[in-house]
Amino acid sequence: MTRAFTFPGITTRVLFGSGTLAQTGEELARLGHSRALVLSTPNQKDDAQALADRLGTSAAGVFAGAAMHTPVEVTEQAISAFAEAKADCVISLGGGSTTGLGKAIAVRTGADQIVIPTTYAGSEMTDILGETSGGEKTTRRDPAIRPEVVIYDVDLTLTLPVGLTVTSALNAIAHAMEAFYAPDRNPVIEAMCRDAMRAFKTSIPVLVADPTNRDARAEALYAAWCCSTALGQVSMALHHKLAHVLGGSFGMPHAETHAVLLPHTTAYNAAVVPDLLKPISDVFGAPAGAGLWDFAKSVNAPLSLADLGLAQADLDRAATIALKNAYWNPRPFTETDIRNLLQAAWEGTRPAS
Ligand code: NAD
């Protein structure tokens, strides 16, 4: 029997396709804006400038200082640039770091956001903002954070390096994995996440061999949209908590850390909710944690926290921090459970469940 559910609706307008970047001006006008500040990382400054040039007088300028984990100092600089340029909205062109900066500006100024994602991290469809200040990362949810428009242009993902393609896809799969057992899940999200598993399973191996394969890029970006939508609608649990601790308190790289943790957090929870995680084991192989580990290995993903540079001596402190604030998880845990999970992820061993 279908269980009772609430579907909150999807309020963000989404454009998906190849060459959709060309529709940015129309979307800006549709929102009633005419002076957009275009945001990017230093790495993608040329793309941001090209978009601003294309928008002509509808662009108020470019701010290319976005950085990982949304440092508040960068946000303050960007807000000064936003005010000086008399901008009336932001366009975030890039991965989760750039989207985070756009959200940080929006929640402080009320500015509308158009997001043009170029990775699979999945920040664009969510009402979540993580920010760092004084070395501490805090996360909040607020409807004002959720972007108004998302433009997925497959062409912009053709340049995504193979390594980030793989880890970013595993980052997205982690959103779906936790959505499958989320207490507030709904059938729309479940269907989207199921289809995302299929699409990533077929597209990522193709992209490892040929990162410019446009059909596989389209499949992967579509899957990323599904997973981002899940992240924006339902609660996350142990996996996201651990990734947040390792990123926020130990400076671990975002996508790679998600990639390494995923088989281990999946295995931990699959031991008690194997049926809810069947959409994962159906696609990647059973049991779910081992299936994801095999997939990660087959596409040359990093497998151990040790390889990412985390010292074994940090695992005790990471486990302690992860226990600080209570949060829901399908399988209860103690500090020893978390410590054992982190040890397995640090060593990169194939999980048993
Ligand atoms: P990123 O945005 O930091 O990008 C990594 C690097 O890749 C950057 O230098 C970027 O310019 C470059 N890059 C991005 N797309 C490219 C492309 N197509 N071609 C060439 N280079 C490209 O990495 P990310 O993994 O997308 O985002 C990580 C950040 O996003 C973290 O800070 C994380 O906390 C945040 N995040 C937030 C949410 C949320 O809902 N709040 C969700 C997911 C991730």
C-alpha cells in the first residue's frame, strides 16, 4: 500500500537542454530584472564574462571570487560589488561554490537568483546554505535561499574534468541514497531518484572514457537535477552529517569526501533498511554499500579518506564532533559506530553490507 505522504511542490522554474544558456536574457526579463551581477569562481571567470557580454546592458558586472564552503568574507565583498553595480539580481554560473555565494547574497538582500550549474553537486534546487566563518561551517534552511530559476545547459558540462565528473556524480547519488529512507520522502522524489540511479550508472562509465560525449553528459546532468530536487525537498541524515563534519572542521574537499563516504554510510544503513535502499542495489549491485564501492572503483573514484589526506589521528575528533548535535538516522549509532565507519572509510575497504 502506498504510504501517506506530503508533496511540497517544486517551485523553482527549470530549463534543461543543450544551448539553453542563450535563454538567460529572456529569463531575466521574465523575472522583471535588467541588471544582473554574474557570479563565478576565479576558474570560470572567462565564462562569466562571456555571459555578461552576451547579456549586454542587462549585466551589471562580474564578481569572480566565489570559493568553496561560502566564506562570509567573500560574501561581504560580493554584496559591496552588488550594491556598487546597482544590481537587481544575481546569476550564478558554476558549481556548488558559486551557487552558495548567490544564495548568501540572496538571503541577505532579497535578490532573485538564476543558477546555471556546471557540476552535479546539486545546490541549485535547494533551500540550504552552508557558510564558513572563523573556520566553522554552519548550515541553515530558509525559503528565501531557494533559487527562482535554474538553467541546465549540457554544453557547459563538457569541460568538467573527469575526476570531478565522477566525484560530483557520487555526491549527487548520496542525496538520492538518503532520500530513499528519509522520513519525509514522497513518491515523486522516489521516482526521480530511481531514474537518477539508472542515468548515472549508464552515463558515468561512458564519460570516464569520453568526457565530451554529449548524450552521456545530458543523462548525467538530468540525474543531477533529480538528485538536487531530492536534496531540496527531504531530510538528509548520517551521510550528509559526516561529509559536513569532514568538510567544515577538517577542510576536506567536498565532492571527493562524499564519494569516499558513500559506500560506508550506505552499508551502515542498508544493514537495517535494505528494502528502502533496493533502488540502489538493483542498479549498482547487492548489497547496496558494496555495490556502490564496486561502481566507485570501476570509475576510478577515490576510495579512502587516507588518499584524500586525512590523518588517522583526526578520526577520533571527527567522531566526537559528529555526535555533538543529535539528528535522525534510520539506524541508531554510538560514537564507536561512527568511529568504526570512519576507520573503514579511511582505509577504503569494501563494505560487507
Ligand atoms: P565547486 O563549485 O567548488 O567547483 C570546483 C571547481 O571546478 C571550481 O574551480 C569550479 O570553477 C570548477 N568547475 C565547475 N564546473 C566546471 C566545468 N563545467 N568545467 C570546468 N571547471 C568547472 O565544486 P562543487 O562540488 O560543485 O561544489 C562544492 C560546494 O557546494 C561546497 O561548498 C558544498 O558545501 C556546496 N554544496 C551545497 C549544497 C546546498 O544545497 N547548499 C549542495 C551541494 C553542494
